Amino acid sequence: MGHKYSHLLLSCSELGSASPPSMNFKRIAATALPALAFALMPSASLATTSTTVFSATVDQNCNFTAVDEAVALTLNSDGDTLSGTTDTLTIQCNYGVEVDLAMTVSTDNPEETTNTLTVTGGSGAISANSDGHYELGNTSGVATNFTLGLSAAQASSQQLAPGDYEYTVVMTLVAV
């Protein structure tokens, strides 16, 4: 061959391949072109992600139907115990609550009494827990009814001394 680069041309038999050199180029091109095309794509056509956060704050909400009221106390037939019960009280909260009770006895009462507060729910009397609170067992968004009772007894089971007796109870709802 008279050309100066003719010694670079090899026959298929010299390469040890059954396919002509043009087939190798086709194989390389077939695998390289998709990768090359992907690399040359504009970034807008590539898959991207976006994260959206939805959030809200729900405040505690509680409706308590108790109003400041006076409850008349009734003297029992033995004359040694005063007792009274509120009308039905209703709470409706979006969280669990307990009732905390604080009682103040008037210093003008004629004599000292032994005082007991009771909270009664739909299933009966509710006992105070270790914190001194009454667990109402309310469910979020569901109205729960209860009553508050007071009993004031003469300590020695004697009849109560005549006069005016007054007890003030403050109910506070405490989140569980």
C-alpha cells in the first residue's frame, strides 16, 4: 500500500474478531449515545423532588358549664350533718381533664365540721387520685356530666350549733 498510514489498517483476522471494525464502533455508539444524551439534557427535564410540610397548632379548648352558684345545704333529720349537691355540670374538652377542688370554710361558721366533697359522674362516685384530683374520664369532644356534693358533719355526732354555715369550693380543670 502506498499510503503512509496504510500500516495502521488491520484486517478483521488480525484483530481476532469475527466482526468488522465498523461493528465495534456501532456497539460503542449504541451504548454511549443514551448516556451522552442524558448528560446533555437540560436540568429542567431531570427528575427533581420537592418537600411540602403541612402543619397547624390546635389549642386546648374546653367548655365548662359551671357557673358561680349558691347551693342550699339541707340539715339531716338527726340535725348533725349538712349536705348539698350542685345541678349537673358539663365539660366538653379536646383533651383529658381532672377536676381539682379547693374548699374554704368560713371562719364565721358557728362550729367546726368534718367536711367531705364528692364528685359523681355517670357511673357513680369518683374517688380522688393520688394528686387529689378527680379523673372524669372524659373523651375528646364528648360532653361529660358530673355533680359536686358537699357534706359537713358535726365532729362528735352531736347536733350542729345554730347559725349560718358557709363553704366555698373552687373547681379547676387540670389537663391530664
